[in-house]
Amino acid sequence: MKIQTVDRELSIKTEKLSKRFGQFTAVNEITFDVHKGEIFGFLGANGAGKTTAMRMLCGLSTPTSGKAQIAGFDVYKHTEDIKRNIGYMSQKFSLYEDLTVLENIRFFGGIYGLSNQQLKTKSEQLITQLGIQQEAKKLVSSLPLGWKQKLSFSVAVLHEPEIVFLDEPTGGVDPVTRRQFWNLIYEASDRGITIFVTTHYMDEAEYCNRISIMVDGKIEALDTPANLKQRFNASSMDDVFYQLARGAQRTEG
Amino acid sequence: MIRDKKTLLILFGMPVMQILIFGFALTNEVKNSRILVADYAKDVASQQITARIEASRYFDVEKTILDHKQIESAFKEGKIKLALIFPERFNEDLLHQNKAQIQLIADASDPNIANTLTAYSSSIIQDYQNGLNTTYSPPYRIETEIRMLYNPQLKGAHSFVPGVMALVLMLVCVMMTAISIVREKETGTMEILLVSPFRPLLIIISKTVPYLFLSLINVISILLLSVFVLKLPVNGSVLLLFAESTLFIITCLSLGIFISIKSATQQAAMTVSLMGMLLPTIMFSGFMFPVENMPLPLQIISNIVPAKWFYIIAKSIMIKGLGITALWKETLILAGMGVFLLIISLKSFKIRLS
Amino acid sequence: MDAVIVDSITKTYGKEKTHAVNGVSFSVKKGELFGLIGPDGAGKTSIFRVLTTLLLPDSGRASVDGFDIVKDFRKIRDRVGYMPGKFSLYQDLTVEENLSFFATVFGTTIKENYNLIKDIYIQIEPFKDRRAGKLSGGMKQKLALCCALIHKPSVLFLDEPTTGVDPVSRKEFWEMLRRLREQEITIIVSTPYMDEATRCDRIALIQNGNFLSADTPESIIHSYPDMLYAVKAENIYTLIQSLKNFENALSCHAFGEYVHLSVKPALLKGTTTPAEDHKNTEDIKNYLSMAGFKDIVVKKTEPTIEDCFIKLLS
């Protein structure tokens, strides 16, 4: 059952979304919208509550209070629908190392209910796009990190989800591969897929349409990179982040 | 999963192993137990009964006449599990008084075996008696007088306390040491310790000494519990028991160090300790399943399990009250294992990462 | 004499003899802050492990503080400080206990070298009774640095100390390293973040076990051969696609809000005239407005280490 929101131009809509663990408020009444096809950067210092917020948005953790709709589904009632309509990739979890590239593509495609015909065309398309024809039958564990991350992203959007969540996807990746990775993000965004991404690289923050910066469980700033730099009278996003996060009280648990 | 050879091995190898071991080797059934028949009567009845007992597959009979002291030392040395004593004039008593006595003495330091053996032999004697009664009209009665040596009340605690000691020490020393050293590898602190003036030998000592003390505390608490709560006295020298425990602990610690050197993750160390150490300890130490009844290959395997030797030693000291003169052989074997493992693990401890 | 001398070190792993380090040579002067800059899997950790005597090289020689890494490994272990990449301290011990533990291991006391760590330790002192496992990423690092410094090492090896740490803590960490440099401690540090390169005295750019270049950050930047322009327009993605087809384009890559477009130098390198710059700028502008872009900004820009790295990779 799909609950239509008033404005289905929004992929993510939250209102005072909070998560408390006992006395500790990990996420404190965050309210924001993400438009369809937008590249949304979700920044914050270590321990600001990014991971907790992301888990709620993915339907993996129930909020303590507040409202949120992901791809039009309620985070309390329709977590299964949410999971079907999103893709997820992180630096830690990517692919099965002891399966080949092709097997991984088939496996994840199969999970999301792609038919055999679709799987065949999709995997061919993907392998050509990434230029890894030679490696298609190799084990994922034998690939360099950058390739793994690119493959992992492509697999996460294989089922054309409405939103894809990326948790520090480019950590430790070389600068060239990092940019190739962002090209993949742009292409996906062009196709209308909403991108929700966290990163520690401040230059990558500039590639986002809009970014939010979390400090101590709250969203302290949310705007386009250009507007933020203007508002904080800063020359770079690095500087904006520094000004905001410097006052952070909280430390990682 | 096809590519994950280890998982495959565990998945398909384990059930096969377990079925075979539990099905064939580890039975509580007692077979071919060595027993002694002391026949002071040497008449028709006693020889007929002896023949029946010899025919049984449960017993392996040795026929000698020994005096009481010799019988006792045969028990102490663990040569026999049961002694069957026919008094003089057995048949005469039976024919003239319609009533005769047989004495059964069992080694009750393992109450289960003692029970089973006395029950088997009693039933053979009963059988013989029933056979007689079909031909003779006044019923004959053969009374069996049973004596349970070392453990007259057949307390289970007698055999399980030494068993638990072996098990706990194995668990604490092998698994805990292995895991605690491997954890240092995982968190990267091992790298720092290696790149420090600290000598590798010192790292090992500082990791194992605390466990040595913890284990000794465990031994003390187990003994206190068994003496004061289970009312199970230590018949032999407590000091000797401690010395032997220390020896066993050192053997186990060396084993733990060896495992930690060979495994890269805590999980691997845990699996090896559990599968490779704890399981054999339970199966082959003789604490759950009598080693005597296993097929020969398994009996041979059981000899390399350190816990088997410690179990024999602990049981002999606690229950039979034996001293080092009777246990020097087992002690030597255990010490040999300890020294061997200690040397291997010290040799294989690397001063570098790989 | 140089604090660290590395002479064609090679290290391979596994049956296939994959090269983790492939004939690398460099030297680090006493008191220098030397950076190994490269992505994950470039071979940074292997170099550290060889220099800290944890791994034996397949071939090549190296010395630390004048001692051979193979022969005199004990002497090296006595005098270096090392912070491994995955280092996470003793989680169950408190901050103070961790520090005094490492002091004991190195045969010293907190008091003896307190001067050295004072600046850093003061920041975590309020939490000295807290368990290390409960500290934030940034604070853990400060504690780890204190632990590596407690015995006043002559050479300090820091393997990716800032990975996974937020930009604020990273900045603070580098400031601490700059201050340590004043204490005459030689520091070798590795990082995957290119923007941290300029904080080192000298750097080596490393990829697949090979050094792409090793020099001061300024010289590396200075030796960038092409002319570089920062270009901005509405849509970065289509802008990049379009710039790739610009006639003189060598390469173009996104750099924050701008796209860096490198162009073949008309004359010898580094000798562009303002007139030439003006011409190139106008050419790019015209090309883009022809392609229908709006809000076009084009300006000449100085290359960053990241530009150099990308150039060296291609």
C-alpha cells in the first residue's frame, strides 16, 4: 500500500525526527526534505548522529518520535516497502568477496526480484559501463578497492531504487577513481535516482546539490554549498564545516 | 560457499565424525573390563560361575589367588575394576546350607562403571542360581556381598570433581590465553608491543602469568567446594594435587600460546580451542566416557590428550589417596607434554609479523 | 646523517608474489615531517612495517637512526615510536592507565617525558578516568599519539592517523604534528587525504607500491607541466562531459565547486604569459557559451597536490 504524500516530488521528508537511547538523544528533532533526483550531502563530525539518522531513514531502526516518509512510505509502518525502494552502500559492507563479479550482480539483482532476462541485460550493461569485461569472472576479492567501490555502487542502484544511501563510499580511494565514482553518482542522479551521501572529503561536499551539517544530534545548517559559504563568509566548505563543528560538545560513543 | 573450504569441512565433516565417534567409540556400556577372580574354593560351583563370567564379553578375567593386600594394590594401580572372591568351601555351603556367599569388590572411584560391573556380575550369578533351582527342589541362595571401594556411597561427585577440574583448567588456560593474545593482534596493540624494547618472551610471560594465578584460584575454589559443600575429602596429598595442577595448567597455557600464534582472529582462536581442545577433552579424558571401551585407535589417540593424564592423576590423588610413587609415570607424561608444547610455542612466536 | 634511509625496498605477498612495495628508495632528514600520500592498498602500511622491523623486505636495505632494520632490529625497537593504522589502544583501560602502561613497556614514566606530550595530553586530561573505548575518534588519536611519544622516540611512525576522522579533528592533529616537529623528532606519516600533503616538509606520492614522485610539496606542484584552469557553470556533470571535448583539453576533473581543466602549454612549461592565459580563458568561455552553458566562470588556477597525483597517475 502506497501512501501518497501531498508532494511526491520529495524522496525524503522528515519532521522532528528523533532517536533517544535512554537519557542520550542521538538524533534531536531533525527536519528536512530531499527532492527527487537530488544529490544530498549529509555531513557531520564523528559522533554527531549521522549513522543513527541514516539507519532510521533506511528503515533499520525505529525512531523514538517525529515523522518521516521515505520514497512515500512511513518509517514506522512500512519499513519493508522502504527497503524495497532504496539502495544502500557503505565503505564497510560492499560485496561478497568470495563470489565473482557476475555472481555478485546476479545475487543482488535476484534479491530485488529482477527477472533472468533483466539480470542478463543489466549485468552486461553494467560490466561494459565500468569497463571490466576482463574481470567479470574474477573473484571480487582480487579487485582493487576503487573498482570494488564502483561495482558496489552500481549493484546498489541495479534495481533502479528511488533513493540510494551511500555511507562514506570513497574513503581511502585514489583521486582518479574517486572522481570516476562521482561520475557514476551524477549519472544515477540524471536518471532520477535520489542520492543521499555522507563523506569526510569536503571537496565532495561541493559536488552535492544541497548539504546538511549535523552537530550534536541537530542539523545546524542546510543549504546549497554556495549559499553556505556565503552565509559563513567562508572560502571553502572545509571552513564552513570547521566553523560549525568546532563547537561540538559531544564525542563519539 | 563452495569456495569456503573451511565452512564446508565443518559443515560436512563434523556430523560424520560425531556420528562415528559417538556411535562406535563413546558408549557408557562397559566391555572387556579387567576383573580378578580369586577362587579360594576351587570347586564345581565356583568354577562353573567363573566359566560363565569368562564367557561374558563384558569381562576380561584374570585368575589368581592373591591375599587381601595384593588385591588392594591391584585396585590402586588401576589394574582391575572388580574382584570376585569365592570363599573356601563355596560349593559345600551351597549344598549343605542351601546358601553361599560371594564377595564382589568394585573400584567405585568411577561410580557408573562400578555399578554396571556389579550389576552384570550379580545377574550372571543370579542366572546360575536360577539354573540350579530348576533341578534341585529346595531353593539355593547365592548371596553376593558387594563392597564399593574408595566411594562406598557411590557419590557421582567423586568422579566429576576431577573431571570438572580438568575441563575448567583446559577452558580457562587454553581458550582465554589464546583469545587474549589474539585480541592484541586484532587491535594492533601487538604491533606496538613488538616495536618496543619489550622482549617477545616477556610479552608471553606477562600474558600467561595472570592466567596461571587465576587457574590456581579456580583449583582452590573447586576443592573448597568439593570438600565443604559436596563433603568429598581429598584423600591424598593436597600439596601434590596442587603441584600436578600447576603442571597441567602450564601445559594448557603453552597450548593456548601455540593456538594464539597460529590464528589470526579471535574467532579462529575460539573455534580451534573449542573444537580442537574442549571436545577431545570431554570425549577422551575418560571423564564422560570410559576410555577402556573405545576401539584401539581411539584409545591411542586419547593418550595425546593432556587432560586424560591429569584426570587420572587428580582422581587417584583425591579418591584413592595415592602418592607420587604410584603416579610418577602419568606425571612424567604430562610434564613431557608441557615441556614439548612450551618449546614449540616459544619457538614459533615470531619477533616479526610474518 | 639522515634519520631514515631506504634503498630499493621490495616486499611481495602471497603465492602470486603481488608487489606491495616495488623497489622504493627515499631518505628522511633528522627532524623532518615526511608524508607518504596515497590511496588504500598503495603500500604505505607495508613500508611502515618494514621500517619498524615488523616485516622483512624481500630485497633492498633500510636503516633507521643509523641502525639496519634487519640486523639491529632490537636497537630500532628501543628508539622508535609507532602508531599502527588499526591501532585502537586497550579499550578496557582508562586514558591514564593506557598511558602509564605504554610508559612501563618502554621503560619510562609519564613524569619523565611529560614535557613532550603536555600540549596534547592537556586536551584529554579531563577524561583521564574514562575508558579508552568510550573516547571519540579524535580523542582516541590524541591518546594514541601520547602513547607513541611517551618514551621520547627519535623517529615517530604514524600510519594513517587521520583516516575516518572528521575534518576538525584532522586539522587539530596536524597542528600537533607541526609542534612536535619543533622538538626535533623525525616524523613519517601516511595519509590517503591529498589535502594534508602540504602540511608535510616533504612528501612521496605512492600508488601500487611505486613512488610516483618524492619532493617538497612546493616542488611537486611547481613541476606540474600543464596549464590549469578552474571552470564553473551551472551543472558540474554536463560541464565535465562537455569540457572533455574542448580542443586543447588534456583532462578535466571535478574539484569542489570548480572543474579543473588542464590544457597543453603552448610554450615551455611555467612560462605562460598573461596574454596567453587571457586567450585560453576566453577560448574556454566561448566554447562553453556556444554549448549553451550559463553563469560561466573561468580563471587560471594553481595546481594542488591532488592535481599532481592525478597527472602522475595518467
